[in-house]
Amino acid sequence: DISQIQYVMLFFWTLTQANIEVPQETLKRCVTFLMSAQLNDGGWPYQSPDTAGAATHSLAAAGFSGFLIAGDALGLYRSKYAENQEEEGIVPTAFQRVEAEEKRKKPAMDRAQLDASIKKAENYFNTRPYTRSTWHYYYMYGKERYESFLEITKGKRSKSPDWYNEAVEQFIVNQAADGSWGSSGKDTDSPLGPDVCTSFAVLFLIRNT
């Protein structure tokens, strides 16, 4: 179930952020699996192998999230992100990490191996403007995740990205009088219900990732 992989990868990623060692081979196998499961159009199906399956925005967001999280846990992106933060003065000099070259672990994969899949996934979203469909709030929750990790791969983070601001405007319009989302009219998301929709909406709005 590709949509569940992102949660396993988040677990491993959280360990790496706490300097707890995660077997590189495990992460490498996950990345390799997700590359093999990626469809020609750049999205991901629900399961793999699934020759009859097709990507949707929500499924592609889940697959892309798992892929980017695993890549970051492998150490392929974070160092460049940190370097750019330091160059821009975001991280005070006293807190900049200094590691001896011999102590730095080399990633188990070459970043170039992942770049082609990232470009395919970006193309999937760039060439398919999103129109609201079932699982809307699950998609928005996934979008915040992959967009956040995508910023890391590029080594830059926007303080006020367009994709976030545009979504917030829609969230304001769709919020019900009782504070919920997914509970009435065109905003109803039948598979989830207002409790789950509202939870996903809040996670998006607070930039949970």
C-alpha cells in the first residue's frame, strides 16, 4: 500500500533527526521500490504491481512524499538545505554544525538516481492542474508534505509560498460556521467525514511537516 509507506518513512526519518541510526539498506530498498512503482506519467498507483491502476493527485502526493522523505533520511538533501540556511544567515554561526569530513557518512545512493523520478513527479503535478475531487483533504494534507520536502531537495524554503497561500484562501471560503471542513454542501468529502477532514485541514494550515 503505497499510501502507507510515507508513514513508515516518517518514522525512520524522525529517528534520523534524533541521531538514531537507521539501516541505510532499508531506506535504499524503499527508494528503489518506489522508483519501480512510479508510473510513466510520474504519479503512483495505490499498490504495486498494479498494471490496471492509475495515479490520482492524492495517490501521487502520498507516493511522492514517501519517496522524498526516504531520500532525505538517506542524507541526500538535508546537508545542502542546511548549508543554504547558514549562507543566508538563518542559522546563527554559533549553532552551525561542524563535522569532521571523515565522520560524515556517505549516502547509500547517488542523488542523481533519484533526480529523474523527482522530475517525473513534478511534471505530473505541473501538467495536471488540480480540480477538487474525492479525498480532497487527504490530498491537501499530502500536498503540504511533498511540497515541504521538495523545498529541501532544492535547498531553499519560501516563507510564504504561493501554493500555500492560494490553498488558505480556499480553506477560508469553505470553513463552516462551526469551524469544521468537509461538512456541508460542495465541501462534503464523503469517504472521510468532517472530523477527519478538519484534522487534515488543520495539519495543512499549521504547516505540520
